[in-house]
Amino acid sequence: MKTVLVTGFEPFDGERVNPSALAAEALNGREIAGHRVTGVVLPCVFGKSLAMLRGGIRCLQPELIICAGQRGGRAEIAVESMAINIVAAPIPDNEGNQPFARPVARTGPLAYLSTLPVEAIVAALRDAKLPAMISNCAGTFVCNHVFYGLMRTLHRARPGRGGFIHVPYLPEQAQRADGNPPSMPLEEIVRGLEIAVETSLTAEHNLRATVRANQ
Ligand code: PCA
């Protein structure tokens, strides 16, 4: 059976959980649209995360790769449209690295566009009554670094569908001393990523017009 790779990240910035890791673990082994999902948790460390992702791609040869990460403070599942060639870490990664004002790849282009059907995924998520949006910036921390590295690998070595999705905090993470940010139950995050996988495997076109009409 053909494979889909879904990745999440380990907890970072003092959190005890990362919803993207729990969702990748929940999807591991599931069959979606005739494909078997392999869920992998990446370290929240510059360099190592990308090396592990590339190792997974080499070994699994997946048809589709969706990387996910946590973006605290947002209410929506955010389907990222592009990865940018810059690293500017606002906080240290899990090994204390805090690179700043560096390119992800010295000789790479300024940006890569996601090859997921971004608009079609957002439309499918909204049809399923899940809050969803297109995001045009995945930040400048480890998620964007992995997203850029993924798109560079796909661009250079093996064209295919791949991209990045940010997910909100879990309700338990939103009980904080410094406010009450939006959150989403794990079941909805898992369902959202499942819909993203299914849409990416089945959508022939990017439904730009549909999403515009919904906004
Ligand atoms: N979110 C961070 C890194 C790991 C994660 O889940 C980010 O948005 O860069």
C-alpha cells in the first residue's frame, strides 16, 4: 500500500505536550483513501528535525507529506501557503540553539510554495465545520525551517505533494496565567489533519473560487 507521511513536533518552550505530535501519533497506521499513514514526531531542534524528516522520506518514499506544528494563539487550523528562506528564532529550540537572521539554505530561493491543494483543504475543513484558514507565513522558527527544507527536497529530488499545517493549542494548554488563548480539542485536530490528507490525495484542483466565496 502507498504511504503518506504525517509529522508532528515534540513539545517545546516549556510545554508538556504538542498537539501536532499527539495528532501524528493518533494518525499513525490509519488508512486514508487507500494509503497507509506513517506518523512521526520530529525533535524541535534546527537541523536534526530536517535530517529526521529527510530520513523518513528516503525510507518511506511517501506519496504525500504533511508536516504539522503547534501555533499557539490561533483559533484556526492554518494551512500554510509558503515557506520562506529565513531563520530568526524568537526562542531557543530544544537544544538551546537560537539562530538569527540566517537563510535556511544559503543558495536556495527566497520562498517555496506549498504543493498541497491549500484552498481545497481549507474548503473541506470548513465543510466539516472546523475553523480553518490559509496562512501566508509559517513563522521563522523550527516549523518554517522544516517546511522550507521539505519543499526544497520535493523541488530538487522528488516532485510530489507536500506542505505544512499549523494547529491550535489543546484546551489543557490554554489554561494559562497569561491569558486564555483559543484552543481546539485533539479529536478535531486529528480529524482536521485526516481531512487534509484525504483532500490532498483526492483533490484534482485547488478550489480557489470556493474559498474566496466563503470568506
Ligand atoms: N511549532 C513551532 C516549532 C515546533 C512547533 O510545533 C513553530 O511554529 O515553529
